[in-house]
Amino acid sequence: MQLKGRVNKKCPRCGNECLLTQVECDECGLVFSKIEKATNKEGKRRLLRGEKDLVIYVKKCPIDVKKWKLILITIFAGLFGTHYFYVGRWKWGLSILLYFFAVLFMGVVFNAYFLTIWEGTFFSVFGPLTGIYTIIWLNDIRKVCFNRFKIPVSIISLSEEEEYQKQKEDKKKQKEKLKELKKKKSEFKKISD
């Protein structure tokens, strides 16, 4: 029930109606401020690992996805499903790509053959297929432009962030050790020469 004068928002994880001023969702406990730090890159990784329960689909572009780039990709290469591949929704991208090749195959390869056999029936089948395909593409452009396109993101937990920082520090130490070894090697070469 939506009360007059109150503005509600939906939780991206569970779909629960929450007040605009709420800090976290009543149902699933998602802290809304963490969504702004969520990244598409981490969402892609988790989808590849099969951790779908840790992925949230948001409509606002995360920090690592540029909206202008997504709009251009959708307009100029959206017929191939590249905008889905760009954000990590590979199943949708693959289905759009396969649909494109099916329409292309039907239109190019069977065009002459079916025109002679079916006469007008070919266009009654091929026309709606290309029309549906075009409507899907135009709808995706609309969704991207008006923030209705769902982008998978994932929130990094504190333990994962600590582990990530530790890995960065370990890499930094390894680079420093490697520099020291190279320096000692060059000094040893100077002495041996």
C-alpha cells in the first residue's frame, strides 16, 4: 500500500517496497549506500563463477560502466547484442546474436529459393521476424537511455575488500623484491665485468 505523500523505492535484491529515507531493506537487509560502491566487474566475475545469489541487477549505471559508452554500443552494435556482452549478461547477448544470424540466414540464403516456391508467403514469415528483431533493438535503446536497462553488479564484502587490499600489498612487495634482485644482478654484472 502506497500512502499519499510518501515516496517509495524498490530494493534491487528482493523487490520489497521501502521508504526513500530507509537506510536498509526490511526484508533482505541490503544497505542501500553499498549499492553505489558496487561494480559491474565484480558482478561479471560472480556470474562466471556461478554465484548468482551475490549478484544484484540495478538500473542505474555503476561506477565502472559509462552510460554514454553503453548508449553508443546499443545504438551502433546493439543489433548483435554487444550491449549485453558489455555489461556481462552473456545469455541475453548470445540469444540476440543467434536471433540476428537466424534472420540473416533466412533472409540471405533462403531468399531466392523461398521466393520462387512460396511467392508471397516468404514475406509474411520473414517480415514479422525482422520486425520483432527491430522492436527488441529499439526497446533496448529506450531502456539504456531512460535507465531501465538492468546491469549486474556485486557488492564487495568487508572480508573480500580486506583480502583484495592484502593481495595488492603482496603484489607490491613482490615488485619491490624483483626490483631489488634486478638491481643486485646489475651490480653483480658490473663487478664481474
